[in-house]
Amino acid sequence: MQMQRGWGLVVGAGLAIVVAVGCWSLHAQGKEAAAPAARTTSRPAFLISHWSIPQGKERLEAFTQAGFNTILVEPADLPACRQHGWQALLAVPADRAAKYAADPAVWGYFLLDEPARKHIAYDTLAPKFAAFHQLDPARPAYVNLNEEDDPAAFIQAVRPRVLSYDYYQWWAGNEPFFPLLEKFRSAAVKANIPLLCWVEASAARRGPIGADNEGRIRHSVFSALAYGAKGIQWWYWRPENRDVQRINAELKLLGPELVNLHSVDVFHTGPLSRDTRPIPAECWVQSPTESLLLGLMQNDHGDDYLLVANKDWKAARTATLKFAQSVSAVAMLNKKTGGWVDLSLSPLGEKQALSVAGANRTLSRELAAGDGMLLRVTRAAK
């Protein structure tokens, strides 16, 4: 996949931001529960991104309506970005980037896609990262990784400001999807940098977009969000794909909340995928519902949030959550309005309470196929 102009950069696909930091100290990787370190750069806005700007008036209008906010472009496309209010992931070499360092339309600087697949050593990229970061202390140089890359080694070699990777589970197979989320989230958490994820806009590479497409791509998106992703980038959007437009409209409202949250831990209810973990018995939230994904998060003040995702992309299911006595209130972000809605917690019966240690309140909400919800949880002082 090549850029159409300029220095002929080859970029694969796979951008996604995840800033990560558990029920506290409930698993072996206890260091991940440490408070976030001070940041050297400001937090970028939540990315809703795409590879490039479509050509032609009709495609451009559909693209604008689809709700993207950040696009990989070359300098010639900056006027279009300014016109439509898009941020630019700018493909420009460091020795020509000085005049763009103060441009508010620039989100960051694109260097390379999928270095392991191209047999490019990470240490050869370190000087390029350093050059961009010296030129622009506020914005990231960007390299996208894939499943062949080692995120920990990459971070050690180049000290990036964001970690991006791609994996297309509907094209390449579902089995590695969650293990890769685990690996890349862990690396981003330890480095205290945002994680970005590419997902496919259509589960079918070619031909008609299937009737079950929205459930599939919601699964990809909300799974990534539960793992702390701070941006979703789509490959390859088509104008007829209204599923992406509907999800982007929700991301536009979820994003301003999610960028201010740190990923604390991620738990699954059964059946478990490889490398994933069940909810620890000591955790303040439990669930008897199968095929759920629970992303525990906190803001800078230590307030708790929970992103619950339905791992079943074929059918809706009612997610039942059981909360510890320390939980006094739960609110849900309305993905249509952006407002918070207080939810009623029901008391557990005596038999239910005994079956879940310390739990005394329950909440049930229906989640569409592959869908998710963001909850704000009020807990007693920890």
C-alpha cells in the first residue's frame, strides 16, 4: 500500500492509541498498577483515523460525513486538512519538517510502517525519532508495528511517544487478536505511552459488506478500547460502509473521556483466549456473564472507570455486573448524547451475595453484538 505522491512511502495499516497503567496488585505483573509517571508531552485528542484522503467530490463528502479526525497525508494535503478540520499524521522527512513544527494541523510525523516485515532494525530508526522529537518537543514521530514486531524492544530502542500496531483479525484469523492486545498494551503501560490500533473497516476484504459487519468491527473497536486504546484507525474504509460512520459518531463522544483515563487492568469472563486472565476473586467487580471483556481504568485523580465489551460479535447479550460493597454509584456514558446517566444498582439476594465474596449490588445492561459501554464507578476511598 503506497502513498500516491512524494517520496513513495509504504505504509501497511494499524494505528491505535492505548495509554495504560488492575484491581490493584491482584496479578503477577504488579508494576503495572503503579501510578502513572509525569508526562513530557500533552495528551493528544482521541484519534479516529484513516490511511489517506479519498479522491473525488462524492467520496470526499462521504469521508467527511464518516467522522474521521486524523489522516496520514503528505504536505500537499495539508490545505485540505485545514479546510475540513482534520489533523495530519504528516509523511515528511525530518530535514524538511521544520516549517511544519508549529502548524496546528499536524498531529505527528509518519516515518515507517511494519519495520519487522521489512527487516529494518529498530536501532537504525532511533536517530530519526530523535531528530523529529528534537525538532518538535510536543508531537510524536510515528512508526506502526504489526504482529511480527517486538514492542518492548522497539520502545527500548527508539523511545517513542506513542505505540501503534495493526492486526486484522477478520482477515488473518481471530486466535492472535487478544494475545496481541495483551502484549502491546503491556508494553505501552510499562513505557507510559498511548497505544493506537488499526482495525479493518470491513470484515470482507472485497465485495459486498456483510450484514454482520457491524458486529464484527464493533468487536475489534470495543475490545481495543477495553485494553486502553486512545485511538482507532480504519483500513480500508469505503463510502458505502455506514457501519464505520455509526461507530465513529460514538467514538467522537467516548474519545474525550477515554483519552484522560489510564488502563489499570483487563479481565475476561470465559471462555478465555490465550494469554488472557479471568477476574480475580478479590476484584471489586465480578460477572457471571460469559464472553465479557472488562477494562479497568482510572483518571489522574484515581477515580474508577470500567469499559465492558461483549466479545460475542454474533448476538446481543445481557451483561450482569456484581459490585463490591465499596461501590456506591455507577453512571454510564450515553453514546448518543455524550452525557452521563446514573444507573440504578439492585441489591443482591442473600444467596447471590454469598456466592460472590463481598458483593452486594448488581447491574444488568444489554450490549449489542460486539458492543461496549463506559461506566464511571464511585467507590469508597481505597
